[in-house]
Amino acid sequence: MSARSDVLLWAQRVIGRKDATACQILDIPAGSGLDAAQQAFHKIARMAHPDLHRRTLTADELELVTTAYARAAAAYQELRGQRTVTTRIRAIPGVPAAVPPTTQAIPTAPPSIKAIAVPEEPGHAPNKMGSKALIYYRKAELALRRGDLPGAVLQLKMAIASDPQSQFLRSALAEVEAEVARKP
């Protein structure tokens, strides 16, 4: 089979697994270590990264591959996060093993009315998105500066996959797609 059909089959398989665990998405045995997860993700990245197939896939196929790759990246990030918490639990003496340090209650004061009533400034919307989405957003900005509209669309779709709640990213994608539609 060709690389194109291989990546499409992989993407359909990943998207088809709705309730799959991170290990199932990365095709590694449950309980595998971080090294196995890293090797599996790097293998997926070499085969299925959307940038590798941008010129050979249709827009719908590229979106399918982008979504599947984002799920694989999230699965890898989840496994890395579990490993970090486990390491921190073992490293901090005096912290009970059943309660990770990140979930311990921290006393906070109730938010003030002024903090709630402050309107958002539209110029600072990129700072409100997640770090992964911000990286993709910056890559989209660079692609736009180069005049690479399809590249900007791809990076914005990756950013939306990283932060699906961001209306800012969705509006930016709509603007770039409108620009792509205007260009011959």
C-alpha cells in the first residue's frame, strides 16, 4: 500500500476509537513506560504528521489526518503528564502517595467583583489559549507572513484541535479560509 492509504487507514482507525485509552491510541500495551510511548509517538509523527501529507491529500482527508494526529499527540501528552505526577509523588517526601500534590486543596479567597467585571481586551486573546494552541497559532501567523495560506489553515486547525473551546481560533480560521476562497 502507498503512504497515502496507510495514513488514511491509520487516521480512520484512530478516529473510530471513540473511548480509547492513550495506550490504545498509540498502539502500545497498557502500563508501558514513557520510553515506549515516546517511541510510538515518534513513529506516528514520522508517518502521519499532517505537514508530510499536505500536498497529496484532499482538504477533507487532511482534516481527518489532522484530527487523528491531534488525538495521538494528546494521548502522548497524557502519558507524559501521568509520568510527571508519578515522579513528583515519589520525589516529595512527606506527601501521601494517594493524593498527588497537584490535587491538594489550596485555600483561596473568593473572587472579587472587580476581577469578574473586567472586560477582555480583544488584542490579548492569543494569551488566553493553551500553550500548545498558542504554538500552532504563532506558526499560522508565520505562514500568513510568508503568504502560505494553506499552511496557515493547517496550523489553525491544529490549534483548534489543541484548544477546541477557543472562539478566537475559530474566527481566525474563518478569516483565513475566506481569504483562501477569494484567491484564484
